[in-house]
Amino acid sequence: MPEFLVTFVGLLLRVLEIAIIGRALISWFDPLFRNPISRFLYDVTEPILRPIRNFMPGGVMIDFSPLVALIILWIIERLFYSAVAG
């Protein structure tokens, strides 16, 4: 596999991880996502978090979907790098 593609996929996964962590942190201070930065993070991460949230049980006061998304991204990253190395 071309090195550029491996680097690009790795960078994309890392940026998504940072965006999810950033969204989780910003949601404590701007829960309605009115700030342009928080709105951008919401728009980037919501397509990833919404399907996870739909599968999780309702009635929980803490949103664990960012944690689940990070775990899934880490698994995808490990599988990708092991497939490339392998």
C-alpha cells in the first residue's frame, strides 16, 4: 500500500479522535454548540456519534457515545495498521 495512503488514513483517524475529544470537552461549556468552533466540532462528529447513540440504552444521564466512538476508532486504527504491516 502506498505510504501516502497509510499516512493519510492515520492522520484522518487521529483528527477524528481529537475532534471527538474536543466535542466532549466543549459540550461541558457550550452544550447548545452556539460558538463557531463548537458548531464545527458538532457538525464533524455528529454523523459518527448519532448512530452509536441510537444503539445505546436510553435514560442514561451521561452520554457515553464519544467513549464508544473512540474505542471503535482505536480498533479500526489497530486493524488498519496490522493489515498494512502484515
